[in-house]
Amino acid sequence: MMQNGSEAGRPLRLALIGIGKIARDQHIPALNADPSFELVATVSRSGGIEGLPSFTDIRDLVASDLEVDAVSLATPPQGRHTLASIALEAGYHVMLEKPPTATVGEVAELATRARAKGLSLFATWHSREAASVGAARDWLAGRTLRSARIEWKEDIRVWHPGQEWILEAGGLGVFDPGINALSIATAILPDPLLIQSAHLAFPANRQAPIAASLSFRSGRARVEATFDFLHTGTQSWDIVLETDAGRLVLSDGGQRLTTDTTEISHGANEEYPRLYTRFASLVRKGASDVDLTPLQLVADAFLIGERSEVAPFSF
């Protein structure tokens, strides 16, 4: 296994931890298309990939004679701190699916541990890699934000079918998609987001919210956010920004950017290929990338939020 950087000309040997929906939809295709990586093993209790060594416990991977440089964790956030800790102790570089861990403290501790061992830790925010996020940040630079509205509304049964963990403690509930919006907002807004108030709706039989409304300040601008996991019909992943130069709309989860009259940017979904390109670069430089801001905003919402109970939910 490799401690610092990578050997010139050799792909990084990576084990994928967690073979669920996000792994099959995003991680595996991105890895298979990236010559910087060789997918050498999987760790999962729910199946593997034909032709690759498969383990049900990361400890078994570590104990094997398989040469591994890095792991990518696509498991639910609960328990991810333990998995990442084992990986770092084994000398593996670590990439974390969002949200990086169940708590801010857990990922902060992992960053300290990775730094002490000279390993790379990458806490990813895939929506920041959407095609038009960079263009939105550039357009806002030098302009004055007057207000913003975030609407992240999707059907949990469509996007997270049967994923009970997402509504358990540490699963974040509606903040699992909502944190994508916060990751974009914190990347493009010229001033930090500071939470002012929050209202969280919890199903009577669940431990995480299924809807939330939040108010923030960004400089002098008011930012309102609505997250809804029970939305049917047309799904919405939009950020509408009112500025001194007119309205800017970042839609489709960051893929499309328009003003009142003009489409500025519209691109294909290459979020996960970009994440893996970034991870390979970090490993080769012996660097880490751990931005806690989006997760901290969610933690702040739980800390100050008013809670209400709504009807029980079942998949």
C-alpha cells in the first residue's frame, strides 16, 4: 500500500466500501471510466461486483494480502467514522460520500487522524461539481446579492426507495438532499451563510426530519430555503438569486444557469468523474480537502430549529 502520493504511471488501487444505489449509479461508472484508478475490491453486506474480490467487513479487507492504496466510502453516514478510522489506520487514503459522517466532530477527528498519518482525506460535496456551479460563482462575483430562495423538493420514495437509514438518527432525513443545496450555496455566495431560524417536521415514527424550512443571512441578504421529501410531480432543485444586476437562477441541481433572458450555462452531469479526478490529484499531492461548512449548517439547524410532529411515514 502507498503512504504518500502515488507511483508514477500506476493507477491508484481502490476498494469501494458500500455497494448500494449511489455506488451503482455514480461511483462504479465514474471509477470504470477513470484511468487514474483501478477498482480492486468491494466491501459490502449487500453484494459486490462480479470478478472482483468481495468482503463483508473492512477488517477482512485489511487482513487480506490485497494491495490497496485508497478506499471510497459510499455507505450511510452512520458508522462511517468507524470504517474511515480503520482505513486510515491501515494506511489507506480515504474519500467520503456526502454527508461525510453523522456528526461534525467525527469528520473533524478523521481530518486530524489523516494529517497525523500523512494520508489524504477527501470529504466530497458532489453537487459543487455540477456543470454550472462555477459559472454561478463567477457571475455573482462583484455583484450585490439582495435575496435568495432555495427550493430542494423531491420524492423520497423515488430517490431513496426503501432506504430506512435515511430517516434514522444520523441519517439527516431531508437534509441528505438538502445538504447538496447548502454545499452549492456556500460555494457560490460571496458572504458566509449564517442560520437565523429553522422549522423541522419529523414523522411521528421517525428520528429525522422529512421537511424543513430555514432562514439564513448572507451578508445583508436574506436567504430562505425549503426542503421537502414528500414532493410529488415535477421535482425541484433550484436556487433563485436576486441581485443588483437582475435575477439569476441555478436549476436542475446546479446543471443549468439562466438570467431573466439568457441561458448562461448548461452542461452534462459529470459530478462524480470530477470528484474522482480531484481525489486522485489530492493523493498525488499528499493533500486533503475537508470542508465542514455544509454539515455545520445542518448541525446548526438541528441545534436551533423548532420541531413539529407530522403523520407517520412508511416507504
